[in-house]
Amino acid sequence: MFSDVYRRVTHFGQWADETADAYGRRDAFEVLQAAAQACTETEQRTPEVRAALDFLKPFATRPALVERFWGALAHPDPAARQAAARAAFSVLARHIPG
């Protein structure tokens, strides 16, 4: 889902394939960052957030951090949920290269 859109750009040839995962990671992180911001107001355990996490998991040096983010979104207190989601996002971002 995340890198596939960049792989389909046929007129860019090999360049698109080589950078597809980098752009996919960027897009997945944008989804997670938006979820961390909005999780006090709305439910963020959505298929899109799950797909972003599943996309990022193979790139993570510590894959358990993916589930840490998902678990943070389940916290019952809105303020604590956002704090946990932001912290989990920050740690996850540090454990996924470029």
C-alpha cells in the first residue's frame, strides 16, 4: 500500500523502484504522526494506521516497537493515550532507518 504507489510510476523507471520504500516509510510515518495527534479526539486504531504499522515493521530494528504504538492507542485516558502514542512514535522513528 505505502510503497506500491511509487513503484507504479513507470515513466520514472528504476529510480521509482529504488526510492519507493523510502517514500513509503515517509507516508507511513505521516499516518502515524497524525494518529498520535488526533488520538485524544477520535479512535485511531483504524485499518490505515494498522497498515502503516505493518508496512514499517520489517524496517524496524526492534519490531516490538510497532506493537507498542498500537497498544498506546488503546489507553483509556485521552491525555495519557496521546502522551503514550507520541512517545511510542518517537521511539519507533529512531529505530527505523532513513
